[in-house]
Amino acid sequence: MKRLLPILLLLAATVARAAVEHVLVIGCDGLGSLAFNPSNAPVMHRLMREGSWTLRARGVMPTSSSPNWASMIMGAGPEQHGITSNEWETNRFEIPALEKGPDGLFPTMFRSVREARRKAGIAVVHDWDGFGRLVERRSVDLVAHVKGSPLTATAAADVIRTNKPTLLFVHFDDVDHAGHTFGWKSPQYFKTVDMIDTLIGDLMKALKDAGIADSTLVLITADHGGVGTKHGGPTIEELEIPWIVHGPGVARGHEIRGPVNTYDTAPTVLHALKIKAPGAWIGRPVREAFGR
């Protein structure tokens, strides 16, 4: 029996490090770390208890949507990808990207997954219409703009159940609307946070319905927080964002102590899928989330 014990422990460790076959990234616009208190967002708090997390991750400057969404999916900052404001367009920019692919964009995680796995299912369902222009269309099977977070969640859940994609990015926008309309930290803001939390629960249920919950890495984060009814400035309330990861191989109930930046998100996704990151990226996988 003593000789069998090391073998049994090794088998148990192997099961714990089950392969990641799918990744679901949920981006919540305006959901700064200030959105969390001990009694709200029960779904996200459960995922934190079951996974690894930090509320001290940082976005990039400026704390506007386009530079931060781009940095999240492109593994680099505005200095590299060239998306410096919400006014950026593929034909209107202040500085050129260091590197461009066939779509004229700095390489995203979508392109990396497509190049590594030609048959992978890759989809984006986004609430804010501006997110779509950041996506390399040749690398993605589906890009759907669905207005309103509840309908966005319904569409994304359908994609999960029907297609079981290798990589799905879901963008919710309503928390940002609540911040701009009523103010970050307002009662209406926190009510909207709880609504988004419920929608995240719906997506988790869809993973179970599709039979892929045990093989899916779920990563929840945001682009920025806010102050008053605005964002874009240099305050910590605007800069700090949550970063929650849950799924196969992830350390359970672990608060990440090391630094995390939004541009570490894409390298972490590729690390989980065992895909090499582009050389132009400056982000790195958050290995601490996986217990190493």
C-alpha cells in the first residue's frame, strides 16, 4: 500500500491539472475593483473562492475603453498596439502599431489561437459596438454585436451550448452605463453589478449544459473603473480592475499577490491552451494563478 500511495497522489495531481480545452473570457465594461464589497456579486465571489483572483490588477493609461480592451486581447500596451483613445480607428491613429497582421491590427489572442489551431471555434459576442473594430475578423468564426447585457448573455449562452467554442469572448456594457448615468459607487451602479453577476451565473450554467464546464477556463475582468460619473483619468479608482480565473489547473481560493496587468490576460489565455504567444507581446502569463 505504501508503494501505491505515491502513484495515487500522482494520479490525483494529474486529475487536478486537467487539460483546458475551452476558454471563456468575460469582460465587464466599467466594473472597477471598487464594484466589489463583501455582500454583493455572489457568483463572482464563489468563483473567487473556487479559483484565483486579485482586485489589484491594473489597466493601462489612459483609463478609456478602447486602449484597455485592446491591451487585454493584444497582450501589450498602447505604446505597442497604437490604440491610444476611443477615437482610434484603423484609418485614424496617432502612433502606428509595432506590428500588423493581415487585418491591419496588432496581433490578438484570436489570431494566435487561429494560427495554432485551424479548426478551433472562436467567437466574440459584444455589447459595446466599439469592441468589434478591435477584433481580427479573419481569425474569428463569429462576431456578434448584441445591444444590452441580458440579450448579450442570452446570445453568448446559445453560442456555448450550440458551438462549444475553443475561445469565446463576451463583453458586457451595462455597468459602464450605470456609472456614467448615476455614478460609480451609486446604488444603481451596485444594482447593475449584481445584474451582471447573475448573467455570469447564466453563462456558467450554459457551460454545464454544454458538458464543457470541467474543461473550461473562465477569466473575468474589466477595462476600467470610474470616479463620479467619468473615467479616463489617472486615479486608482479608475485604474484598478478585478481579475478572476477559474477552472482546470487553477489554484483554489488563492488571492494573487504578484502584479497583474490587463495585458497579461491574453498571454494567460494562450498559456492555458498551450499556445505560444506572439513575440511582440509584452504581457506574460499569470503563473501564480496556477499555483506556480
